[in-house]
Amino acid sequence: MDCGPLKIKMNPLVSFVSIILILAFILWCILAKEHANESFGSAKTWITTTFTWLYVGSQDVWALAIIAIYFSKYGKLKMGQDDEKPEYNDATWFAMLFACGVGVGLFFFGVAEPLWHYVGPNRYTADKYMPDNELAQWAINLTFFHWGIHGWIVYVVIGIILGFLTFRKGMPMTMKTCFYPLIGDRIYGWMGDLVDIFSILTTLFGVCTSLGLGTMQINKGLNYLNEDIAVSTDNQVIIIWAITAVATASVISGVSVGIRRLSEICFGLGMVIMLMVLFLEDTWYLLNLYCQSIGFYIQWILQLGFHCDAFELSSKSYGAADRGRAYTDGEGDGPLNWMDGWTIFYWGWWISWSPFVGMFIAKISRGRTIRQFINGTLTAPMIYTFMWLTIFGGAAIKTERLAAGDGLCCPSWNTTALGSLTDLQLADYKTTKEGMKVCNGKGGPGPCGDCGWKLMSEYLADNKGASPRNVVDYIKGNTRWLGKYKGKDDKSRARLSCMASEEMWFATVSTYGDMGPFLCIISLVGIILYFVTSSDSGSLVIDIMGANGDQDPPILQRVFWALVEGATATALLVAGGSDSLKALQTASVAAGLPYTIILCFVTIATWRALAMEVGDLNPYGPDFTIALIDPFTTLRPKLWLGFLKNIFVAPLSLYNCLKKHNMKAVGASVAAGICWITWLSLMIVEIGYLHSKHWKAEGIYALGWVFYLGFVTIITATRVTIRNHYGINGNPIEDFFAVLFAYPCVMIQLETVNKRGGLSPLMPDNREQNRPSDFVIENKATSHGEKETHA
């Protein structure tokens, strides 16, 4: 440990703005938790309805891009210099990246998710004619889908470019570095700082919500092992700070000591648990399930990977009964909110964690080729994760089936209504109005289902003259009536679907006889350690970003960010309970939308960086004199005026540009002018319709956007022609989207390109660089004549 003078090294803008926004956001979630929950829930639902195609499609594009890189010559490039060797051995490297990436989630979802897909409402359970074995296979496959290539790919995208630019080109390890191949030194400005601030927020919120919600599972596990340990906020706060204390010590010791050893230990514990269950369970059943599930995943991955629930999100299946669709209930072939609650939730969650996990796995991957990196961060994790999900998901489904075979069911008793019955009402509970309310229905007390009637009838038949209070007391002390276990002391059968999600894991491993308590204990230890590794690696990544990419930030800052994580989770849990944590979690998922756009640019930047490195693109070749973002990133009034001018007179600028290049100017300019004026006029008409009862122009905006696309197409064609004339890097797709979203900036480029061919380097020259605009503050305690330095 460094016991020397206190030292602080940070980007003040990124660090202080992040802290202020974190405090403001936490206060909102605490003081207005219901409003925050509702707001972010509505935002996530809107994202699902509006941008499912973007979430789903972008994941597929990233996956295809990484696969292309893997099989191309770029896969041989090293994340470091050509003579460098990997810093960690393969086993340690995999343990650390796995513990940081998904380790803790597999304990919660490894049992719960396959079971939810098996018994819960979805488009597969809606089909009453689907064989039960096929439904079980789909439950495993959906879980594979959410934890497979589409999940890990976001980490790989960030990890490749950060590792390559940091270790091969000497650039700072921070998220803004990802954009250097696109905009060069312009990352050292407010836009780069904004990316880092946003990345810090998403990382902190993601880690804090996992820490807060995870403590509930740990508390539940402790209560499961010892009923004297209550499920309470006080105990959960103790758990949070115990995890924070260990995580702080780990992050102080650094990656090579604390984080490394903890990752190795928790990964080893996970292996022990997984292999024990493999051998304790029907081993041949699980091996068969693993083999066939891999094949099922490969068969359906393309269909699932592009599936958007288009019909479900569009409308209910009215008229389905008339068409003989007997298994539909008018809500479609499954619940309308399934995509929002599952796939979009997962994609948003993976994406919001991408800056954290992507940066961490880049940090520990120095000296590896890109192909090795992809194998270790995509191929190997998928194989291991699928084995884990098969073993525990397959065991859970089998446990659920065997429990049902033993007669365990899931009644939902309303003990208040039951206890208020008279003896006469209880004796004839099936027919009396009050007796019909002894179970909970969807809207409150209501009729019991077959499960409740069966259990009540059996009890009353064996206990003549029993009072309502006798029944209530019996229910509370009888696990069979609660639908959980075969008996209070017999947990060999467990109806998992009757339990809370936090209890399912422990109930599953408890079915293995004398080994059950042992598996519960080491599971609890493993869960705690996985949370510690997520917390300490998250703290380190946040500190690195706050220190402008310094990979060895001062110890004081590491401690600060680790304590901020613990304090944030504690404040939300104590003041707002699970509602505040869920609001923060929903906000993190919703943050996946803007980060999806960021990752799309990062994918392009990755391809360009690798192409420049091997000489397929010339980083010093001709470029536009003005970058697209220059009007927003430079203090040049002339650019601001040019931007404002081209909002309104872009066709005139197009005419001048074409004329200077001796191209046919009149036809294209007139056509562009007609399209632009028509688009603007129709938008004004649409606005008038929305604010006036006398205007009859509903839907006129659709025609307006057609004309706008015509205008965009004309400008795009001009940009392609001029770009090819000067030999500027690019392609028509990039040209189209540049015009679509920033046509005034494009017009500035076209107006000025003939003044200079451009020589804008988009890759750094040397390995060790210090940018003057990279504003870093370094304060040291002064003594014996030492000076305070500002770099």
C-alpha cells in the first residue's frame, strides 16, 4: 500500500459533473420514488414500442461485424506491441472477465429464468397444443438467447477498440478514446467529456442496483439457512457495507492482487457447485439436454435474433377465435409486454453495462491478439454459460415437474378472509359468498382454483369440526399448503413456481439430500464474492474514467468511488426500498437506448482503426476541411452562422457548390429546393392541424417526410460524388445518414471542401502521448520545497 502523500488525479469536469448528477438522481429516486419508477417505466415501455427494431437489429449488426473481424486479417493484430505477451494466464484471465461480466447474474437467473419461461406467460405457453417437452426446450433456448452471443457481443465491441488503441497506440483508457478513429483530436473536448460522464453514470447505477437488489437475494439465502436471520432492511444494509468493505480493500490492492484472487476464488466455487449438481442430478439427462440445447440454439438463433414481437406490439389478435385460433385469449399469442419485460430489458441491461465490463476486460487483455480476445470474451463464455444454464435450468424444470407429480400445487391463500369466516361458512365454503374469497385472485380475494379446493377439501374431511382459525394456523405451518415443499423437513421435492425468485436457487440445490445445506452455504459465499468482484472492478473502471484514462489512479480516488457505490445503494435501499432501486435499474436499462447509438459509432470506429493499422485506409489521406461536429465543438462564429444559414437555404448552398465543381447545378438545386420547401410547408400544415379544429390535414406529415427523403437523397448523391473526387474515406451509407441527421453540417463541408484537400490524421502517431487539451489536475501535498503541479 502506498503510504506516501495524498495524491489526486482527475478530469475535474468529468468527475465533478458526474458526482453532482449522481446526487441529484439519487435524491429524485428517494424523494419521488413512485414518480421516478413510473417515469422510467413509461420511458422503457415507449422504447420497446418505438425502438425494438433498433435494439434487436443493432445487436445483430455488431455480432456480424465481430464475426467478420474474427475471420479477417485484422484478427491477427495484437492489443499491444507485436512482441508483448499476455499479462495473465488464460485461466486467470477468463476467471476475471467472467466474474466481472456475468458471474453474479447466473446465480439468480440460472434457475429462475428457465423456470419462468416454462411456467410463465409467453408466446410458447400460449399455445395449448405445444407438447410439454417442447415447451421445456424453448424455456432453455430463450435463456440461451438472452445469455448468448447477443449479450456478450457488446462487451467485445468496447473491449477490442479500447484494448487496441490503449495498448498499441498509447491512448488513454477511457470511453472517449473509442471515437478517435472517427473524429481525431476532437475527442479532447466537451463531447468526449460528455461520453465519459454518461459512461460513469451508467456504470455506477448498474453496479449500485445490482448491489442493492443482490443483497436481497443474499438476505433471503441467509434466512433460508437460518430463520433467525430476518429479511430486513437493517440486515441488508449490513450486507451492503460488508461487500463494500471487501471491495474497497480489493480495489486498493489493484487488479493483480485483490481483483485477480477474488475472481479466481469465486470462479472456483462456481465450478464446484456446477460440477456437484451435474453429478448429483441425473448426469446423462443433463448431458443429453446440453447437446440438444446447443443444436436447438444454433437452429433458431437467426429467427430469435431478429424477432421483434411486431404483431404483439401492434395490436391484440381480434378475430382470432373466428379463425380457429383456440389457444389465444385476444391478447395475441402471448402477453403484449413480454418483449419489454425480457428481451428489451436484457439488451438494455447488457448495453448499459458495456462501458464498465468492456473497459475492464480490455484492461486485463494486454498482449493478446484480437482473435484470442474474441475467443476468450465471446466463444468461451458462451460455452461455459450454456453449460451452467443447462445444468441448473434443466434441474429446475425437472424439480418442478417431479413436485407437480407428487401433488404439490400453488394456492394463494387469503388468510385474512379465511380467518374471518364463521364455522358454518367454512363448512360450506365452496358455495357461500364469503367462502369463495379464501384465495387471492388477480384482482384481490376471489375463488380458489383446483389446487386450493383440493387441499381444503382434504383437510376438512380429515379434521371434522375444524374452525377457520385452525385452518389458518395449519396453512402457516404447512409447507405443502404453501405449495413449496413436500414437508417441513423434507425438501427433496420443491414446487419452485410457488416461490419468490430469490428463493428458487436455494430451493433447487436443497433437493440434493444431505448435500443440500453444503451447496446452499457455498452458493451464498459464491454469490457474495461475485458481488464483490463486480463492485471492485466497477469502482476501478469509474475511477479510471474520472482520471482521464490513467490505469493506475490514486488510492484515495479508488476508495472514494468504492464508498460512493456503497453509500448510493444504502441510501436508495433505506430511504426508498426496492422501489427506488428498481427505478434506478429501469433508468439504467433505458440508458441503453442512447448507448446503442454510441455502440453503432464505436463499431464503425473499430473497423476503421483496424483498417488504418494494416494500410487498407490512409489515416493521413484527404479529408473534409470541416468535420460534421465542428459547428458544435469549436468556438468559430463563422461555422455557427453557416450552420444556421444552411438550415434554411441549403438548396442555394448546393447550387454554389455544384457550380464551383463544374457540375450540373440548376437541375439538382431546383429539385432539392422543391423537396425542401414542400417538406417544410407540409410540416407547418401538420402542426396547424394539431392545434386547430378547422384544418383538415390529418396524416399530411407522411407526404412531407417523403419529400424530405428526396431532399436527403439529392444531397447524399452530391456528397458521394465530391468525396470520391477528392479521394476522401467513406461510403454512401455513412453519407446518407450524415445528411439525414445533420444536413446543415454536410452543406458546410461541401461548401469548403474545394479550398483544401485535407490532411487530418485519425490515428495517433506514437505510443505515449499527452494532449494539451487533455486537462488533468494533479495535486500533491507539498513539503520540503515541493511544488504543486498542474498539468
